[in-house]
Amino acid sequence: MTIPITPVKKLEEAPNDMKTRMELMIMRVQAEVCRALEKEDDGSKFVVDKWYRKEGGGGITCVLQDGKVFEKAGVNISIVSGTLPPGAVAQMRSRGKNLSQGQLPFFAAGISAVIHPKNPMVPTMHFNYRYFEVQDVDGVQWWFGGGTDLTPYYLNTADAVHFHSTLKNACDKHDKSYYPKFKKWCDDYFNIPHREERRGIGGIFFDDLDTPNQEACFKFATDCADAVIPCYIPLGRAVCVTQYNKSQMML
């Protein structure tokens, strides 16, 4: 949607570095998702806002609102770097990261989106995929995380099957254990204890993924991100412009 956050010359100097590859991947996915949504919304356009942070890096925010199909859709990326605050280090240690004391440089890149259609017969979708690395005294520690989930207001069984089948196919290309494991993780992650229910119909969710190797993890995250358009765009296409009444909107 615009030029990268990291200077192009720096990216060209390190084409095989995971930081470069992740930044270019999420920029590509952002552009493809935005264009797919614009096409579904009969030509509505995303407003693009680029921002920077003084500590290092920045992001690209893309927002479409008050469209014919989508009430609001945000597809955003961030590429940030700096030094981890103590609270973040403590939180990472609580998840099993073996990090040393002192100043720890970090890099994080991710894409995150929430898509709200106008018609309540069409589900809302959320997705995010991210990469994180920390420079420690023993070298670089890295991991991937992310997920895609769906929240229908009126359940359409065929849509649910299509959504989960598409995500399962993306997972199965890499490891047949991924889909059942990451589906359960998503169900548990979006559990609402006081209501004794889960948000929406789930999807997949994973974090701290660092096996079997960096290349395999990157390819898996890429395939999951590339599954966003085929798992979501067909949903509700037949009803997205049909009439709906006030009671349906108040769910």
C-alpha cells in the first residue's frame, strides 16, 4: 500500500534476513487483503496512514469505513525495534524464554486485521501473524505467532465448514497435528468464562512457534496468512447486499 518502513537500501542489503523477509511478507499480505476487500466493496478505498516511532520502526495503518459492504475494516502492520522493557522480559520468561539480564534489543513485525461487514448475516473476522526476535548474550532468540478466527452473528454451517477447512488445508501442508492443536488453542484462547461460551466459531491460534526450524516456521506463518482471503472472502457473498432488519442488527 506504500513503501516499506525499513529503508529499501537496508532491505536490499539483507534479502535473506528473516527481518527483511517478514516485513516484505506482511506488506504483501496487507496489500492483497486490502485489494480483495476493496473489490468486494465495489471499489471503496482504504485510507493509508504511515507512522514512525522514535525508538525504532513504525507501521502502516489501512482503514476502510462506511463502505457498501464493510462498515469498517482495518488491516495494519507494524515493524518495530528497540530495547525490551523489564515487564516484557518478565512476561517472556514466564512463557519459558531463557533470557539474560540487562538491555535486550528486540525486533517485532506483524500484521493484524479486524473486518466488520454491515450486514449481520456476514461474519466478522480477525487475524494476525507476527515474528519476534530478541538479541541475547547467547545469540538471537526468535519465534512466530498468530491466528485467524471468525465471529458469525447468524451461524451458517456451510460458511463454518469452508472457513475451517481452508485453515486445516493450510496447516496440513506442514504438520497434520497443527490444525487440531491450534484449533483447540484458539477455542481456549477465546473462551469467555463468565458466559461459559467461546467467542465465535474459533479458527486457529499459536504462539512461541520455533520448531522445527526458522524456515519451516516462516513458511507456515506465510501459508496461514495467505489463507485469509480464500477462507473469508467467499463467506456471505450471496447475502452481503441483501436486506436485513433492525432486530437482526441488534444481536
